[in-house]
Amino acid sequence: MVAANPLFAGGHYYKKFQATVINDIWPEVLFFSLVGAMVTLVSEMTPHSLAISNQMLTVLGTVLGLVISFRTSTAYERFSEGRKLWTNIAIASRNLAQVIWIHVPFERVNKATGEKRPHLEVVIEKKSMINLVQAYSVAVKHMLRGEGGVYYSDLYPLISFLPRFSTHVERADEEDMLPLWKASNMDHDTHKTIHESNIVSRASTMPPSRSNSFPLPDSTGSDELTESEKRDSQFWYNSQGRLKRSKTFDPEAALPVLPSEHPLQPARNPPNASIYDFFPFLRIIKLITRPFRHHHKKSEPELPSSARGRSFTGKKIRPEAADSNVPVEIALFLTTYFSSLMRQGLLTPASATAMNSAISSLQDTVVNLERIKNTPLPFAYQAHLRISLWLYLFFLPFQIYSAFKWLTIPATAFASFLLIGFLEIGQEIENPFNYDLNDLDLDIFCLAIQRELHEVTAHTTPDPESFIFSQWNQPFAPGDRRNAREMMDDVEHSYHGLDTGMHHIRKTLLRSWRDVDEMTRHS
């Protein structure tokens, strides 16, 4: 997402140019400028004047401006709501991870045998479910971008341990495959041409693929990376979705390295940028030379709409909506885990309520995100508004010629650029989940959630008594700057009085308030 302001502040000018709507509106601006040039040339070079009365100019211009302003404001509300909903996903993910990691007890007893469960077994269980929480946001990201299935380098490693079939793997066939993997296989077949066109991912250098739902055993048990994994960890995808060597930024390297039966697609696959994105008028040359360029060339595989760039005129091609059940399936596994904890009596009522609320919040948020993505403004409204604007701009040079003369041409071009630009901006931001530079950076949001969840699991959940009553804690400062251990050891102090102890503690806290009030106020 390009958020720098103003346009020429700092570097990355090419990104800022691509973030504008110039490529989308230049054909219309050119057309109306030519209309203005035609009106001016005919009126100046012939005895016929094409000027007409401008009585309707002010009234219609004001009304049209208000309608376009409303259109843009409505689109920005959808953009802003999308950002708020992603904040809800981050909050719910964090809360759910905290409940799983802290409130679900580490000390467990096997009810069947009465033996204490190994601590490592419990930690693996809890960490695996928190990985599913992380996978949920990643699955939502791919769903909103019209990318179905699970075979992505940032999603598959997090959910590869989930069961594939409804029955035992030895008796399972295609009909027994669960919806999550069934839909992913169908999606993989749909985009088979993408894999054949050398769109590679981190999984391309992984060990041989597996044939069932169980990961391959690690024969070495070593944490050392192989040479291929070391080389692979130095790659990350650039803004064009191509692999780029980078030793400083590789989020994929933080994920598990697991074999996949299908080649994994990149975590992000935006359309490629070309010279035509910076000089849109060159697309005319591209159209003229197309028969000669493709005469002796093998036809290129058709890319999905999410990976395409622009049409011939330069307008962005909107990705098609993709039905994805991945977030729903992940939520079902999280709910199943919640149900298992309840059956075992491992959650208090308050913790159970918090966990259930977090899972429900995740699902509610995704439904609202789908609503934004799949509910554009009605076609009749958009068509009527655009046709009205075209008619207004078409008759504009006829109305302003008598006052502007030769300046009619630049005046028409400027008015077209201004009004059509605002109209196009509304259409640009009403669906803020794709790869456009004006869209929300969903990858950054998912990486932020990933960092927060790992921070939660890094917490050691110590007993509060182990760190509260220590020499590093001065709870009564500035009224009493002794540490907690000194206060507890000094049994002769007035704080320890049976009847007067709390009175002296309150006096100290009151003194602390007076000192803080005096020290923190300006004179």
C-alpha cells in the first residue's frame, strides 16, 4: 500500500505513479480533450460557431459534483470498514491465543490411565492450535484476493497436519476426502497451467511429495537446515510476485518446512508491472504489433484474473470472486478443540466464554469482509452516474467556448481529469483487498498477527509470586522506595501491624499520590 504524501516526497516514484488512476482514465480524458479540440478548431477556423448557452452548466455541475462526492465517500467507508475488520481479526486472534496458551492448563492427567501427561505433549497441542489461529488470517487473505485452495507457501505449512479423509487413510479414496482438501485439489487442477508456467515457491525445493495425510518422518532428527533449505531461505517475493534474493527479509523462512503433494503458489502473486503501466499510450503500439509478435510464438497459458494486470485501455482487471471454504474449515477445527477442552473440564466458565467469543468474532468478521468484497454498488447506479458524467463532459466545451476560446482544450482536459479521476477513485477503493497499490496490505496484517501469536507463546506463564516479591519491584514508589523483598523481610515495620498495618500502607500510597501530582505538573 502506498501511503506517502505528497506525491513527490521521497523515493519509489514508480510505485506512486502506479497508485494513481491515470492509467484508468487516460482514454476518457483523451477523448473529451479531442472533443474540446474539435469544437475549438471548427469554431475558430470556420464561419460556424459551435458555442451554446451555458445556463445549465452551473446547476448540472453542482449536482454532478455532489453525486461524485457521495460515490467517493461511500467507497472510502468500505475501505475504512475493511481496515477495522482486519483489526478485529488481529484482536480476536490475540485473545484466542492467550486463552489457549495461558488459561488452558499445562498440567494434565490422562483419565484412562490416571498418569500425568508429558509437558511436551501439552505444549505441542497448544502451539499447534495457535498455529491454526495464525492460518485463519492467512486463509482469509487468500480468500479475499480470489485465490482458492490451501496450496500456498504461507498457508499450507500451518495446516498440513489437519486430517485429509473422513475414514482411515488405508481405506480412504477420493470420495472420503474432507471439504478442505477436496476443494483445494479441484482448485489445483483449475490452475494447472500456472504451475506449468514456472511460478515457483519455497516448496519447489522441498523433499519428495507425500501420498497421504501424514508428514514424512525426519530420519535425522536434526534442527540443521539442508543446503537447499539454506539457499531457499534467502528468497522472497518482490512486488511483481517474482522470487527476489534477500538476506534481510524472508517471512516464509519462519514457517515449517514440510513436503507438499502439489507445488505451492507464492504467498503473494500481484500482476507484473511493465513499461505500459508508465506510458499507457504505448498500448496502441502493442495492439498494432500483436499479430506479428504472436505469429511464431506458442500461446501463453491463461492466468487467473488475480494475476492479470490491465486491459488494453489500461484499466485494472478486477479479480473474480473465489468460493473458499478454508476459513470455515479452520474455524470448525478450532471449535472442535474448544469442545474437547469443555468435555475434559479444562476451562473455567469465564475462559470458555472468552474463547467462544473470540472464535465467533473471527467468523463474524470474515462474513463482513465477504460482504464488502462481494457487494459492489448497484450497476444501475454506476452506469447512470458514468453516462451522466460523459454527457456533461461531452457538452462542456460547447458551453465554455465563448468564454475560453483556445483555452477550451486544456480546460476540458482538466475538467475531465478531475471529475473522471474522482469517479475512478471510488471504484478503485470500494474493494480494498486485492493487489492494487491503493489496497490494504493484507500481507503486513498477517505478518503482524504472526509476530503477536509467537510473542504470546514465548510467554512462560510464571507463578506471580516468583517475580512480584523480588528486589526488582518497588510497588510503593515514590512514597516508599524500598523493594518488595525488603518490605516483606522487615517484619518490625508498621506495615506488618495487625490492626494498623493497612492504615500505614494507605498513608504511604496517599503520599505517593501527592508526590506524583506535584512532580508531573508544570509550574
